[in-house]
Amino acid sequence: MDRRSQLRPLWAARVLGGVMLLFLLYMLFGHWFGAEELDTPFRDTADRLAYLFFPWGVALGLALAYWRPLAGGLFVLLCMGGLFLLRPDLVDSVVLAFALPGLLHVSAAVAGMGRPHEPKR
């Protein structure tokens, strides 16, 4: 396999992860600075933990994946797994799509581990 075809999953993960990261940041800023008031945003501790996993954990993992694809991708997948353990009703929703960049980052990092390091020219 040539180097160009090995980089395709990494760039696909970066583009898709960047779009999703921008969406998550937009959603977080809208939540912080929005005009509507929420009396009880969290019902219990499970809701607070789910909020840490998604969107905070996923956004942190997507940002980390730009520097460390394996660590960031695994962090995204770990956060998504934690979210789905706490909220199994979200497994069949659109939220599952946020795991795709993490999976692509992990697969690109694992595929890149097998090739020898080439010096820069």
C-alpha cells in the first residue's frame, strides 16, 4: 500500500472531526450564552456524567486527535462508550455518528504503526 492511500483515512478523520468539533463548540456556546433559562438542566448524577462524556469529552478527544490520532481517537470512543452505557436510548440516534471520526483516527493510527519511519527529505 502506498503512502498516499495510507493517509486518506487520517485526512478523512481530520476533516470529519473538524466539522463535528465546530458543531460541538457551536452547541456549547449556544448553551452557555443562549437566552433561554433552564431551571433544572440535570435530573441526576447520570445526566451530569453523560454531559461530561458528550459533548465535553468528545470535543476534547477530537481536538487531541489532531496531535495524537491514536490517543484522541481512543478518547472519543471511550467517551462515546461511556455515554451509551449511561444512556442506552441514544445508541440508535444521530449521536452515534460522532464516534466515526474517533474510529477513523484509531484505524489510521494503527495502519500507520506498521510502516517504518521515513526520514524527511
